[in-house]
Amino acid sequence: ERQALPLSLFTMAATLNTQQTQQVQEEAPAAQSTGSLQAYASVALRAAIFTPATNVKTLIQIGFEPVQEHPSHNIWGTPGFRRLGLYSYCKAIHRVDGWYGLYCGWVSRAIAAGITDCITRFVSTSLWRQASDVEDDKKAISYNVTAIGVEIAASCTAAVVTHPLRVLATRTISQLVSGEEVYGNVFTGLVKIAQDEGVSGLYSGFSARLATEAIRAVSIGTFLYLLRKSEILNSLMKDIGVPKDDKGNDPTPQMVTVFENAVAVSLASYFFYSFDVVTTMMTLDGAPLTLARAPYLPEGEVTLTTCWDLLRNTGGFSTRGLRRGSSNLFRFFKTFVPAHETSRYRSIKLA
């Protein structure tokens, strides 16, 4: 039903982050480093810069749309309906809430990104040192099984520490678009959630988050193994004939590694992305916000199953349903479905 690019800016950014994490965790123990302050600052800065894109992705995952779909057509002339893409969505937020709306929650996201990078590096380094007897061959099954295990342990450990920050960031942007003021800065926001809902509130949606991390690690690791074993990309790069650099070195191995990670993440996203959408929805469970109630969330108990059923009934395995937010540069549909709005955005007229 959708006519959109297979990967949006958000997915490409996530691809870059996942590539770096995967490469760090698969390096030999002797070559690994727990990182430097400059590296952590770089990760945090990147998260802050991409906050507008991340906020748009988060709101689309929840099901919020600033305006209704409008009649349009795709590049082939097929008539249909179009929802706001990345630029137009950011423009709508900026028109109502200014730059604060676009960068709302950037502190939480930056802190979470820096902590995640620090923990994943430390855990993966420690585990690889203990697995020194594993065959150092990226085409071997034992190596890939170990890499997947390391990835699961590192990402889940980071999730335990940073999930409250994700909950706060999601609720902060959600309260903004509905004109509510419940959560303040990082410290007061976390305290507010803990006081109102207890520790369980800080870990709303944590079960779905763990499922996301585990499925992501297994799916990416499996695709990486298949790509390396088949040597499809390696053969393709050799057929193309990549010229040597100024120092006479052959850049083919490095380019193959980059493309292998990009392809693996892109393919694996069809397995783990839907769980990420459910995680975002479940982080609002228990919050006193408009976006934390129906029709954005299921009526009654909010669980992984009920959120999954709501998404599936809304749009199936499309960018209106289980994959909403995965492709946001161009959002075209053949049929009309009313969007969920809030009163603050109903009067918006975008040129």
C-alpha cells in the first residue's frame, strides 16, 4: 500500500549507530577500547542533532499526525493520499512550538546515547576477553553465535540503565504536542514519574524493549553471517573494481564491511522494528497525557500483545501499522484513513 523509500533518514541514522556498535563488539579483544570522553561526547552530540528527526519518528510511532491526509499522487501518477513527510512534519511542529518543540527531550536522548555507548563498549570488551578461545573467523558459526550473545548482553545491560530516559523523552514530546505540562527537566521529570507510578513507571514498556534488543541482535547477526558466508558483496565489489587509495591500499575490505552492516541492518529491521514501535507506545502506559489514552493506545490493559493487535488492525504490516515511523521522507497511501490530531494542530495551514 505504501509508496515510500525503503529507509528513511531515521533508519539510516539508526543504521550508522548500529554499524558502529556491531563493529566495536565484533573486534578482537586486544583491539577493543572502552572509548574516550571525546567518543562519548560525539555520540551524545549526534543524538542531540538528530533529536528533531527522532521526535517526529516517535510521534508517528505513537500515531499522532499534525494534520489530516490530503489528496495527492506518487511519482508514477497514481492517485492517493499523502501524510506529512519529515520536512513538513518538522515544519508543523516548529510553527506551533518553535525550536523548543523540535529539540524537546534532547538532553534525555543525549545522555542516554552517551551512557549506552559507554556500557556497550565496556560489556562487549569484557565478554570478548572471556571468549578468547573462540575462533577468530567471521565466517565461522561459533564466532557469529558468540557475537550475537555479546550483542544481546551489552544492549540489554545498556537498556536497563537508559530505559527511564527513553520513557521521559517519549513523554516529554508527547505532552508538548497536546499542550500539557506534566514533566519538567530530566531530574524533575524522572522524580515525577517515580512519585506517581513508582519504579514500574520508569520502566514502562521495558519488556518490549528487551524483546526488541534481543531480536535485533539475533536478526542482524544472522544476516551478517549469511552475507559473509556467501561473499556476495565481496564478489560484487571485486567485479566493480574499486581503485586503490593514495597510499596504494585496497579499500575493498573496509567498504565490504560497511555495506554488509548496512544491508544486514536494513533486512533485519523487518523483524525487530515492529517491536520498537510497541516499545514506544508502551512507554506512555500510566502517563496522565492525551497521547497515553485511546485511540493512541489500546483501551484497557496496555501490553505488548494489545499494542501489537492495535497496530495490526490499524494498518497491518505497513507504515500505518506495525512499521509506522520506519519510512518518513515520503508517506503515500492509496486509501484514506483519518489521522489522530490534537486541538493545538487542527488550525495549521502548511503551504
